[in-house]
Amino acid sequence: MKAVYIREQRKIEENPTVYGDFEDPALKDGQVLVRVQASGVCHTDLHIVEGDVPVPRELFPLIPGHEIVGEVIESRNPRVKEGTRVGIGWFYDACGKCEYCVSGRENLCPSATVTGINHHGGYAELVSLNGDYVTPIPEGLPSEQAAPLFCAGITAYTAVKRVRPEPGKRVAVFGVGGLGHYAIQLIEATGAKAVAITSRHARLAQEAGASQVLEKPEGPYDAAIVFAPNSRAVAEAARSVKPGGTVVVPAIMDRIEIPFTSFTWEKDITSVASGFRKDARAVLGLAADGVLRSMVKQRRLSEAGTVLRELKEGKVEGRVVLKP
């Protein structure tokens, strides 16, 4: 099969991605073989390629990609029929036995494994997946619309749940890109008002339906979600929420340094750990019902390295999906 893979982690400017022939996946009991129809490009893929996310040497060469949708062409899992269109995201599987798994919080399982790190990902024509952890795609929802939902959509969904939006509330969204445009739609769907804080993606925020678009926050807000990957945005968000307000930080960054006075008055600052199967079903349902729309551009699989470079340079609006 054709695939995009890395032999080692290096800066994207050093061209670490290789497009070429790769051994077809070997199928084990319980797995399904999927012909990839669309694979979303996530900023975390860039972190993996460049080494910001450690990957053990024995896992190379490695195929990235964890927003995968495709058709099952072979199944060794009785739960999944051949011909079914399925998807999978960041979490490849979990132990199913720990306190988190049995309570429906699989995304916190300490033994969970990751697509595109512990297992080859979706930057390929074929991928083998654990059949117990794939999610069927609703009929009528295009694969290129569905793929980014499996990480960006789910993460935005879990972040929005944490701020508990409702009519009359105002929620600030710091950073409007691949995740932020989903959060805006989800907040507005509850009757709350999404206030987009962005200096570069005002048009995207407006297309997503934000009630207000600003370059600087003009709170106080009931809550805030920070997708911008910098400590300054977290500090601004904490200052801009009301006493007792919540700041959710899905963004990935090395460290957060903010003044203590930014989060006094019982303000909560919390993170999210993406989501799992139940969240995937919920997000796909919202997309199928027309509540949630992926603003995507399609590129060829062979262009993965170029897309990752454009992502690093801030040239990508919304999401990009790779088509084999």
C-alpha cells in the first residue's frame, strides 16, 4: 500500500515525512481492515512528527494520523460487518477493566493505546483497527466531513460540556481554528452566546456562527475555552471570566504560567482528555443532524508533509483531510 510515514522525529522543515510503499497491515483476531477514505490532519500529528510527543524508537517507522474514516474490507471481529463505514480517533483502545473504563470514562484509562503512536495511523491507504473501538458513520454524512470529528470534533465537544453552556450565558472561545470552529457551533446550538477571540481567523469564526468576534476579550464571561496554545491566552481567559467561572484548556503546551490573581474568586481551570466512543457517537449524531459542520479542505495523501508545514506556519483555516 501507499502511506506517509516517518523513520524518526525531526522538525517538519527537515522533511521527515516519506510518501511511498509500506507493508500492508496484518490482521489479528478482533481487528478490522479498513480502506481509508479520509484522514484528518491534526496539530498533534505535527507534535508527533517533530518529537514534542515522545515515541519509543522501536515503533518506527511510524504512520501518523488519528482522524480516520473508511470502509471495512475485511473483518475478524463479529461485531463489525464488511462494507461498514467506520471511524476511529486518538484512542485506539483501552483495558476495559479499570475504574475509568467501567464508569464510562475510557479516555482516562491509564492503559489506553493511541492511534498513530502505539499503532499505525490513517496516513495510508489501509489501516488495521480494533473492531470493538470503531464507530459506525451515519448514512449520508460524507467521510471527509466525519474524519476531523474523531479528534477535533470530540475534543471540542468534551470541552464545551465542561463549561455547561445554556441560554443567557456567554462563553469566550480563545483561538478559532480546527477545534475552535466546532466549539462555536456547539455553544451556539445550546442557546448560549459564543464570543470568538481571534486575531487571524475572524472570517472562520463568523462562518461558524459566533455571536461576537473580537481581537481582545471584553468580559466578564461565564466561561472560556482556550484552544490557542500559549500561556498568555490562558491568563487572559482566567482574567476575563466571572467569579466562579470555568476555564477549559484543551490546547497542548509545555507549561502554563499565570498570576495567582488571575484565578482567584473560585475560578476553575481544567483540562480535557479528548473523548471516546460515546462522545464519538454523540458528535457524529450532531453532524448528521446538521448541527455541526466541518469546515474542511481536501488534499492528496502525498501532500501530508506540505500540509503539516502549512499547519505549523498558521496557513490552515479549519481542518484538512487527506484523501488516498
